[in-house]
Amino acid sequence: MSTSVVGITLDNIDELPKRCRRCVFWELAPHMAEQATEYGNTELEKEAWLSSVLLDWGSCGKIVYVDRIPAGYALYAPPAAVPRSEAFPTGPVSHDAVLLTALAVLPERSGGGIGRMLVQAVARDLTRRGVKAIEAFGDAAPPPDAHCVIPADFLRSVGFKTVRAHQRWPRLRLELRSELSWKEDVEAALERLLTEITIPAQGTVRAPALEAPVRP
């Protein structure tokens, strides 16, 4: 079984599940989303939103392929590009964070770690771009009632922490370690190693074993 993760673009947006392809819950303000649904042009609005974010900000989504078949996806963007975020009682999103709006895995692929893989792919992308954190509004309702919002229990299972509690819509946050902080950790570990080296009477040098920091 081969697995790959690629960015969502205008070339592959149609490979999103049809429900997501037609959904503009996050991309439009509530009244605009209602109008787009009424006139049946939600797919065009979704495409226009993706095009705008790609041009103004850059990559804003990931698709996981298993044996070249789409198995799951994630979408994320700066809070200013996500009008619906203003409607949540636990907002606003922190100024140093990017908002993870959607993440879903096809039912036949659930339980295989694809959701965690998507979060890791988003984290790697944003870390390279100097973003400090990912935030998301979680849905605390049981799965049958969840709609367009990532389940809060899943977010917690992959490392997100609650920053503003709510009975239904908690806001959660995942801190990202920057490239700079990772390099600083390595340098600090090397410095500790050098200061802990001892020279026995026999003249041999022994250094304590160093466990290399794991890059996020």
C-alpha cells in the first residue's frame, strides 16, 4: 500500500468528497453561504475561495492518497480568510495562529492513522512558513450531530489543547516548533555534551550518550 500527501490546488479540488466540494460553511459569511446554497453556485464559490487564498497566502489544504485514491483531506487558512470563524462564541482565533477549518477521512479508511498524518502534514507546512500555532474550533457533540466542524476529541488525541472551553464549540491550539527553535535545541544539547565530558586518569575521553532532539 502506497501513501502520499499533496497540496490542494485548482487542478485537484474536484477530488474532494462531493459534500466538501460543495460546502462553503467556512469560506463564506453565514448569510452569503445561504445565498450561494439557494442559487446553487457553492462549487464556484469554493473554487473562488481556494484560488484567492492560494494567490494571496499560499498552500491551504492537503489530500492524502492511498494507492492513488483520495482517502482524506484537510483545509486551513489565516483567520481573516475564514468569515465563519467570527460567528463562533469561542473566537477570535489568536493573531499568531492559522485556523484548521476542516479535516476528514473517508469512512472506509478511518482508524488507519490518516487523520494524524494530515495534521502532521499541515504542521510541517506551516512550520516551514514560520507559523507559531494551529488553532481549530472543535465540535463536542456526538459524531451523528457533528457537521462541518472537526470533532474536539480527535483534535485532543493528536495534541491540541483547549485554550477556550465551551460546552459545544471549544477552541483548541497546537503549538508549532519553529526551525530556529529546533536548531537552538540542537546547539544547547551539544553545549551540554561538551561541558559534561570528563577525562579519566587513564587519559580516555568518555561522553554521556546524547539522544538527538526529534524534529517535529
